[in-house]
Amino acid sequence: MTKDDCYQLGHITKTHGVSGELVLYLDVDNPAEYADLETVLLEVKGELIPYFIESIAIVKGSRAIVAFEDVDTIEQAERLINCGAYLPLDELEPITDETRFYFHEIVGYQVVDAEAGELGIVQGVYAMNAQDLIAMDYQGKEVLIPINSDIVRTVNREARKLNVVLPAGLLDIYMEEDKADAKPEADDDDTDED
């Protein structure tokens, strides 16, 4: 199974205790849905490896304390820190609501603004603590679009389009960076200083 066949559930953030338990950050809308998880695929050195779960406890919102089979020491657990955790795509419940979407599903969608029309293609989504952001390719530049219901309105899965209402001036900020980067060339002064 490859990453193309999976979605990222989250990642291992740190060890918990000295018996091999780990903290798994669940990057999902409803972490409680994963309280009965039996296996997970961890990305170890670029390979997806199945790990069987002995116990899992959802704590503090998006965090879970996980014990994996055959991970019994802190040394074994430390090797798994920062590993991505994945599940097969076929385990996802399909979303039919046009105002909701999975982050991975909109990659490659055309972004369509209510005023400006077609803008660019979604290249990815950054899941950040403060604000999740859509990365769109616009005229050769990466433009970041905040994900909230005021900006990202609907998704048309059949047409592979994401309908947005961008805040005034958002695109201008990214296009002005080109102007700021184009500094005038310094004049060469060939005079010798004594």
C-alpha cells in the first residue's frame, strides 16, 4: 500500500512514559471516532508499515495515548517520533455535503472565486494550529487561502472545483511580493577611497 492509497490520520509527537507508549496527534475533525482503532500505518524511513494497537485512549482533544504491539521500551518508541500515521482511503466515510471536504480530496481542484472567476489549482493543504490553509498555484506563485466558511463556500466534486469568496486584496499581497523583490541594481562606484 502506498501513500496515494491512504490519508494522513496524524503523526507521532512524543513518547509517553517509559513503557513504549506514544502520543499520537489526530489531525481529524472528530478524534473520538478513532477510539477503537486496531491498526495504523506508520511512515518509517519512507515506507508505510502496519502497527497493531494494543490500547488507545483519546485525551486532550486531538491527542491519543497509544501502545503498539512489540513497542515495549522508550528506545523503541523514540524511533517512531515524527512518523506520520496513515489509514487506507477506503476506510473514510464519503462526504456528500457540499460545504465540507477532506483536505486530501481537493488537491488538484480548480479554485473559483465569486468575483475573479477561475484562479488556480489547489496544490495542497497546510494543517496549522491557528488556521488551516489551502495552497493554490496562482500565476506561478503559491497563494495561501484560509479555510473557513466565509471564504471557502462550496465544493463541486463532479466538476472538481472549489468555490471561494476571497478577501479583498489577498491576491494583491502575493503579487506585490514580486515588486518588492525586484530591487533596483546598485550603481557601481569606481572611485577609490583614500
